[in-house]
Amino acid sequence: MRADRWAKRAAKAAVAGVLHRSGLRQALRTVRRVQSGGRRIVMVGYHRVVEDFTGELQRSIPGTLVSRETFRRQLEEAHQAGFELASLPDALDVMAGRRRATRDLFVVTFDDGYRDVYDNAFPVLKALGVPAVVYLASGYVGTERHFAHDRLFRLARIAQDRCFRPLYEVLPGETSLLLEPVLRGAPVSATLDEFISRVPGGVLEQVISGLGQQLGVSPDESMPGCAVMGWDEVRAMAAAGITLGAHTVNHTVLTLESPERAGEELAQSRAQVERETGVPVLDFAFCNGWYSDALVALLVRHGYRSAITTEDRVNRVGGDPYTLKRKVLWEDFSRGPGGTYSASLTGCTVDDTFGTLGLARAVEGRRPQRGMRRETVG
């Protein structure tokens, strides 16, 4: 681990320990409750829940991973902090004033539909009696396809390991935005996040194809750890009470697409999940957490009741159900400086203590919509 990253982790763990032992963490709950309009509504997001975090770390995007044991402990810490581990529909009722909650709410969500969520998270949820919502990229469910971000991560890692110099003239012009930082030693995961935030889905596929050809690596090679659920698994989760949501068809960052294309993704993803499961789909998760006024209007037009971002901010009673705020979690949110599990760090994370103190930085999710002549960004 780099020295600066270790120091940051050590400092955060030390602060968490002081807050926990002193009782300040409990006092800050009251502050956050007031900020939230009388009741805290914390929503957390996951992508993959794996058996062997260390082993999977060698071949997958780190920020998408949490071990099954850490996942279980995070849910238990939320319960110990006094939260009601609530379903998304119940949380929406509290936000809208249709239901009065006697405790603060903690809502568990999953994006994409990875198979290890069914294999590793679903048994934990059932054992603890915890509801959850799974937002599905419907075009990947029941197929052997892998998400563009997983394929690009693999190819960029190979290029970095080989110190590979690509022929940029036969690749999309945007390719250098990914490879140049990576070949200078920048972390692949962070560079990939920035790249995907700027490049439309069609161009991503061109980059994957061209880079794979130059590396002599099949971009569609099977990656078992990154497999997506089948429809039978989705139906089993729905039958057990898991809420199903839409996450586009092709895992598309909709702010980078035209409004027409965005509308197709919204309509088709919902229709496909409903057709395959027979379950109404009313909730949506923005890919990359990015949204716009135009997208919110489309969601309302297509009959969705909510949409969720990845902005790590307060959900307020009476707030907008189409821009729900969410804290995306992974293994490092619970790891102390020695790499071992930290109960105080986990507790402060699920309790949103760092956010209350202003120590957690929220990434802005509201963006201009491609294809619109003018859109005010606040």
C-alpha cells in the first residue's frame, strides 16, 4: 500500500475510534436527524459481494468489491446503530410523509446484477431478514456478456503490465485519455472512472475492440468473477421479497446520450425486467450516478416512482424521490490501517458520521444532458 494511502486510512481509523469511544458519534446522529428533517434515511450501494476479497482484488475493480463477511458486519453495525433496515418502498413512503418511522432508516441497494450478489449477498440478507433492491442492467442478465467497465479494466491492466504502447492512429481518439495516465503509472481504477465519465457507450465498445486486437487479447474472454445473474436467480430474489429496479439495458451513462436514446434505455430496461419476472419495476438507478433535468422528466413520463444517484449526501424528508442520495460502499470502508476489519470505522461509515462532520466529499451527480441545447446546472 502506498504511504499516503496508509496514512489517510490510519488517520480516518483514529478519528473513528475517538468518535466512537467518546460518544460523539451518538451525538452526531441527532445533528444528522435534524438536517434530514426529523428522520435519517441512509441509502447504501454495493456492486459485488465476494467470498475471497484479496484473491478477487487481483483481477477486478477494487471499488466494486466487498467480502461477504464485511458485508454482513456492515449490516449488523447499521442495526446496532439503531437503524431500521428498511425496504426502498418503505423509505419512499417516509420521505413522502405517507408513513411515520419510529427509527432511522437504512436501505441496502445493489447495482448491475452481478451473480455473486445472488451467491454471497442474498444468503446474508435472508439470514438477517434484511430487505434490499437490485437495479438490473437488463441486457446483460441471462447472458455471457461482461460490462464494459470490467473488460476495459482488464485490458488496461494488461497494457500497464506490459508497458504497451498502442497505435493510437487506429483507435478512437479518446483512447489516450485512458491509456496515457495508466502507462505513466496512474491507478487503473481511478483513471477508468474518469474515462467512462466522458465517453459514450458506443465509443467505449470501439476502444475495447481496438485495444483487444492490438494486445492480442480477446476482449470478450470469459471472466467468471464478473458474471451476471440469470433470470432464474433474479426471479428467486424477487420471490423472496427483493425489490427489482432498472439500470438501463446496456449499462449506459444516460447524460452522455441523446434524450431519444435515453428514453429507449429507460423504457426497454423496465419492460424487459417486467416481462421476465412478472414483477412491476418502478425504481431506477442512474449509471455512474449521473442525472439531468431531462432524465428526471423522462423517468416521470415513463411511470417510475424513484431514481437513485451516487451522491453521498443527506436524504431529506420531503425530498425529491428522483434524485435519491446514496453512499457506495466497498471493503476499504471497513478496513483499518493494518488491513484488518475495524468495527469503529465501519460504525462511523454506516452511521454517516464522516458526512455529518463534512469529512466525506460528495461527487456531484447532476450533469448537462447531451443533445440538449441548454440546461442549467446548479
